[in-house]
Amino acid sequence: MLTNVSLQKKSFDDYRKFLHHSEEEELQALARHIGKKRIVHISATDTGGGVAELLHSLIPLERSLEIDSSWRVLRGSAAFFSVTKHLHNALQGGGHMFKESSFRTHEKDLYIQVSKDIGLVLQSVQADVLIIHDPQPLLAGCDITDIPRASRIHIDLSKPDKNVLEFLMPFLATYDKVLFSMEEYVPHGLDIEKVIIDPPAIDPLSEKNNFMSKKEAQDILRSYKIDTARPIIAQVSRFDIWKDPLGVVAAYRMAKREMTGLQLLLLGSMSAKDDPEAEEVFRNIKADAASDPDIHLISEHNNRLVNAVQTGVDIILQKSLREGFGLTATEAMWKGTPVIAGNVGGLRLQIKNGENGFLVDTPKQAAERIVDLMESASLCKRMGENGRSTVREKFLLPMHLRRHLDIYHDLLGSSLY
């Protein structure tokens, strides 16, 4: 029920340029102290979302420092992932699964039983530290008491369904540490001594984020029949109701009333096995956009294409209704592309409204900001430059690596001495 993830190699030497000399020395000293301790990450999937994106970079970088880090993913049934998707939605405020009027006991029982089965397999994993990512494997790690464990919750818990949160809290409390992206996500009643705030980060040297020229980016866009001579706005995200793709379409239509040549590109992936709702969301968007040839809808897992879109379009939107962090916004900011984002969750951690991007609450506000940016090259330039500076200072992989080494050190405690 657990599969080991094969990872490409990375070299810490390539990332030195993103660190001050003192930071580099501190990081290497921490890595030496941790030594050959076995760090094992457990998550739902190795494709299609921000957690997978992050671990594909973080773990190889830890290995390059001679830390014995590995990653395993769940092999669950479609029924199990349907239940955990309901759980995810409820924790972000969707609530329909765990409300008394629609609570389905058999789903709860399935989640608990599959988690117990995974837990039995997990007990045979050789590890000195376990990091359990998000609710899907949360229960599976609860009965392991002889290994230091941390639960890493990546999702937006600012407005959780109270019933589902109450259900999960006793399990969450069994962990030695619980990691969140923001303080606002920490549930009331959780032991504050266990809490660590750990914002995610992007890998500046990945295929998705490495430098790509504007010309190369636009050549790639043209190969997808997108007219780069006309203005283009885009959203890059999973096809998920929380990303509000229909709200993006509505904002585009309002903006197009003032900019008749405007195009919209929605790029996403349906490869995440833990998201069974993606295909239905995609069909709904496709039906809504069918009458407009200037709406381009692409479902493809292609990092080079993501880079081209984030580099080659005029504006990136991330109009989420809930957002644990929003790595696609970070990626676009790193490329110097102005970003318009939903005024929620982790997007507020990254974007200071009017300084390095814009935060919006409605499609109408998004449309107004689209027009403002399209009509002012200097505003686009300023938002893009400030956004890149923010990411350079706060949200690059080496900083995230340092925080994780601190976390491992904290969990291992006296066993290091």
C-alpha cells in the first residue's frame, strides 16, 4: 500500500548562489549533525499538486547533503481517494461530507480501515523520522509511537468544517510536531508547543522555473495555436473548484468588454490520483468556454509548457477561493510576470496588494485589475520586479531546506548526541 518514489539527482553546489556564505555554512553544519538518520516522507501522490512538486526537489537536495531521505506514496482505491477528497473539501470549508445531514458512516469507516491497513505497512518502514503530508495518510501514522513524527498540513484551514476538524484533532494531537504554512491555519486546541510554521518554496532550478527567454516561451505558446500578438492572461492550476476556474472565465469575459483582443489560457493537470473530481471540473469549464475560440483550455502535465505560459503571457491569475499556499503564483512571480490572486490563505502571505501583485475577492475586481495592468506597461513592470524580489528573499528552495533540517534536528533531539 506504499510505493517508493524514484527521484532525480540534485547537487547542493548548484544552489549555493541563492545563499549567503554564512547561511550555506549553517545549513551544511546542520546536515552533518543529522548525518545518516533516515528521513521518510509519506504523501498521497507523487504527481499533480504542490506537495509532490515540493518533495521532488526537497528530497534530492537533502540527499545531496548526504542525508538519507526518501519518499513513499499511497496506493489506495478510487473509493478511498474519493473519501479523502471529501475530507480535503470539508477542511477547506466545503463541509458536505461531515455535516450531520449528509455524514456517511460507511465513508468514515472506509477511511479509518484503509488508514489502519496503511499503518500496518508503515510500521515496517525503516525510519528515524516520519513526515506525514496532509489528511490522506494522517491516521496511518498515528499508531507509530517509537519514531519521531510530524504531520505537515498543506491545505487552507482558515475556515474548516468544525465537524471534520473535531474528528481529526485527536489523531493530529498524537504527532510530535504539526507543520502549517501560516499561523492562521493552526486549529484552536492544538498544543502550541507542537506547532511549526513552515511556508513552502519553489525550486528555482527546476525545469518549470529555470530561465526561459520570452521568445522561446512565445514560440511554445504559438505551437498551441495561441496568438502571441494579442494580449493573453492565464491561470495555471489543477482543475479544482477551489481554484475557481469559472470565476476566472467570468473575469476574462468582463475584461474583454474593454479589451476585445484578450485571450484566456487555462492550463492544468488531471494526473493527481487523489483528486477524482478533476475530470468533472474540466468538463464544466469546457462546456462554459465552448462558444469562445479565445479561451484556450489545455490539460497536460508538462513543466516546460508551464514555464512557457508563466513567462510568455501578460498576466497570471490564481483566483483561488481557498489556498494553502499557491506555488503557481510563486512561480509566476519568480519569472517577473504580474500576478492577480484570490484574497485568501497563503496567497496573502506572498502578495502585498498593490506592491508586488494584486489580491481580489470577486471576478469583477479581477477584471478591473486585468484592465489596469494591460493599460500600464510601467505598472506591469513594477509588479513583476517586486514579485520576483519577494520570491528571491523569502520563497526559494534553499530557505525551505534550512527550515526542514531544523525540523528534523528538533524531532531527533537527544538521539543526535
